[in-house]
Amino acid sequence: MSFFSEFKEFAVKGNVVDLAVGVIIGGAFGKIVDSLVNDLIMPLVGKVVGGLDFSNYYVALAGQQAGLTLADAKKAGAVFAYGSFLTVALNFMILAFIIFLMIKQINRIKKEEPAAAPAAPAPTPEDIVLLREIRDSLKQ
């Protein structure tokens, strides 16, 4: 089998295609969660704690002057950007919670599906039936 035919067989297998679709949907879902966190949740959290923007919290490590935005402080040297980390950690927690809810709902739906009726037992082969009749007649 040639290299290209092996690759073609590998690439069109159902699992590879399913994985590719999952990665693409996961990337899009990640963007949705990023937007949810950055555009909806973090502004509310900032409002609750006094209008603070966590993404600009940092500790200057290269002697930058106080009051710079995180982007400007990074241009001036190394910074310990703990606000960005808090934002990403919150993003992860929200994503994990949403996935938990999705899995929980999927499991609930699976449990609610009616169990399939048990299949009728396969008919006993004729030779077995005949042997049983012989056995029963010999017992009498």
C-alpha cells in the first residue's frame, strides 16, 4: 500500500473526521466563552468590586512607572500580570462549569430514553428440539 493511499485511508476514517469537527467546534466555543467572560462577566465583577479592570493588574518587574496600562508596562519591560491570570482562570472555571452542565444534561437525556424492548429469543434450532423430545421420551 502506498504512502498516500495509507494517508487517505487514515484521514477519512470516522474518528479522524469526528475529531476534526470537535476541534473546530471547540475553538468556536472557546471564542464564545472568551467573549462571555471578557465582555459580560468581567465588567460585572469589576463593577461589584468598584469598577476595577482585572486585566490591567500587574506588578512591574523592570521598574516601570505606576499607572501604566498592562500593554504599556509590557513594552517597558517584564511584568507579573496576575490580573490576566485571574481573567484566564475565571474563563476556565466558567468553561468547565458549562461543560459540566452540558454533560449532566446529556446523561439525563440518555437516562430518560426508553429502554429498548428486549429482543425475542432466537428460535431454538430444530435439531435441538428433536433431541429434547427424544430425551423426554426416554425419561418416560
